[in-house]
Amino acid sequence: MSVDCPTIVVPEFFNTVTAALSQKYELVAEIGQGGHATVYQAIQKNLDRKVALKVLLPHLVNDQDYIERFHLEARAIARLRHPHIVTIYDEGSESGVHYMAMEYLDGTDLHHLIKEHGRLSVSEAIGMARCIAGALDYAHRYGIVHRDVKSSNIIMAKARSAVLTDFGIAQANYASLHTKVGSVLGTPEFMSPEQAGGKAVDSRSDIYSLGVVLYHALSGRYPYHASTPIGTIHKILFEDPVPIGKLVKLPAAVEHAIDRCLEKDPAKRVSDGKELIELLNVAASHKDLAHRRAPRHIASGVRRAIMRGAFALTAICVLAAGYLAWQRSAVAEPPAQTVVEVQNREPRFIQIPNVVGLTKDDAISVLRKGGFQVGEMRSVAVPDPAAKERVNLQRPAQGTQARPGSVVILFIAE
């Protein structure tokens, strides 16, 4: 089992990277580090623009599987263009230094924001989750599963517009290329049950993780946490979380959205980003109704004062109160119906066929007949002429459950 590694401090690595990338980038400062990579603020010299430069740590540069995955993912994610997904500008290697350059985001990651300033308001949390749900829905349509959606991978940029980061190391669906059976990649507190159990994951695993992010943003706590990663994983697999409603008072529709995201059975979970946005829209409308009801309480108090002062107005007040109660019920009813309709909607998934080894044209034909869209990328050059122009990798992999119309990316041998 593999989980996030402790930070590895390599002071001299800054000088190594500076020397290797001096033709293209000027390193300014280190701004973050994890078990896989160090991130630097840098200047891209030819365009004179600020970038975030992510560089693989030295202990991974001899791992050919990891290096291949790093560059494969970088090229795939670089094709994504979405306002709430970090943009990748460049990737490559120089003198043994493997890197990718991304847009530099001026903001704070959600984890540190919660740690320093406390939990988000309901409106802030819903706004954040809608942004990330839209980003995930877009990525999933291209067959890319993030696999490490967590608070620290969400940057709250200026005006608190949320941006999803860290697609580029081992979290995208392409990581399954060399992931051993039963291994676990990701951050334990945010893992879906299927991910924690070392099973194959799909887009619904990302939705679960976003549900954990929303739970964390609103309560300041995680649904599952133990003193060790193994203990946390055990809780995810075999225990139920503390309902968020017992930790913080929320509109019922918000609790409903979080509960749907945190279903252990993927078939019962929110199926995709679009459905989650629908639930969050319902939650937002409930919150707004609560605000609109407030003046009516004030009006009720005024009515009571008038009743005490003038008996003649009693009948008018009773009629007014009845009208307001009817109006309140009429306004509140449609959102409740919407919740039920969304909850009862059953997602439809179909299995992606195996097209590895087929010619490009045959593979495209099989996938399109199966109801899928097809994306194409060029893979590594192969010495065997018979293998050229054939599919040597597909993502998502064969057997993955996906929605009709999802994109399957084919890697064609050159």
C-alpha cells in the first residue's frame, strides 16, 4: 500500500534544478513540497510570465515507470481547458530533471484557509463545490479521474474562485498503467471506499472525495480520521461517518447533498458533477429561502404588538398570518420536490470494451458503436512495424463503467 510520503528535504535540489532549467526558467522560491515533487515559483523566460514549476524529487528519477506516468499524464492533462482546472503550459526533462510548468495561482489552498480562518460559510462552501464539481465533470468526460481530490489540492484564488490542481503526478486515471493490484494511491481521509480497498475507481470516486472536501469545509473535520493511515482506511471501509448535521447546523438540502456524495456504494452515490451541481443548486435555493423568511418573523412580532394595542385589527392579522403561511409553504415546496427527483434518478453506466492491440480505425469503430467518444494521442515509438498505428493503451481501461458519450482516449504506437 502506498500513501502520501513524508516531506523529503533536499536543500541542494534547488541548485540542481536551477542549473538544469536555466535556459527556460528562472527559479524564484520553493512554494511547496510533497512526497513526489517540489513546486517552485519561477519565471518562464521567453514569455516573462510567472509559473508554478513542479519537479519530480531525486528519489524518483530512476523509476522509469513513474517517469513515464508523469509525462504521459502531463501531456493528457495539458489538453484540458477549464476555468476551474489549473492550466499546464509545458513539460519535459533536462539533465535528469523532470518537470511540468503550470499557471501560477495567487491564492491559498483550501486546507490552509480552513486551518487559519476556520470553516467556510454555507454560501462559500457551495460556491467552491460547484466550481470543483464542474471541473471534475469536464475532466471525467475526457476519461480522466483525478483520484486525489482534497482540500489542499483546491486553490481559493482571488475572489475565492476555486481551482483544482495536482492532476499531474499520480492522481489521474492514467496512473493505473503501472499501479499494482491492491495498491492504494491518494490521501486516506479523502479516499472513497473503493479506492481505500484497492479496487478500480471511476468518476464516482472523485465525487465521494469532493463530498469529503465539502464536509471538511463546513465542519472543519473529516468524516473519517484515525491516528494512522491504516486506521483511517479501516473506518472508511467499515464504519459510518458522524452525520455533519450533528457537528454544524446546515440547511437540510446541504446535508442531503453531502450524504449522497458519501454513500459507500458507488451505485447509490451522486453519479457525476452535473448531478452534484443540481443538488447544490437546490441547497442554495433552500438557504436563500431561509433568508427570505427572516423578515416575516419580524413582521409577526409587529403584528403581535398591534394586536395588543388594538383588538379591532385581530381579524386582519389572522388573515395576514394565514396568507403568509400559505405563501411560505408554496415557495418552499418546489425545492423539496426537486430533491426527491434528483435523489431517485438512477445513473446509467456501460462497460468500456477492450481495444488494446487493434488498429486505430478498428478501435475507433468499436468504441463509437458502443456509444463512446474517442480521443487520440501519440504514444512512444515501437521497433516492431506490426505494432505501429495500433492501440497500446486506452484510458479509461477496459471494463471501466462509464456513462454513454464518455470520452475514451487511445494511445497509438508510432
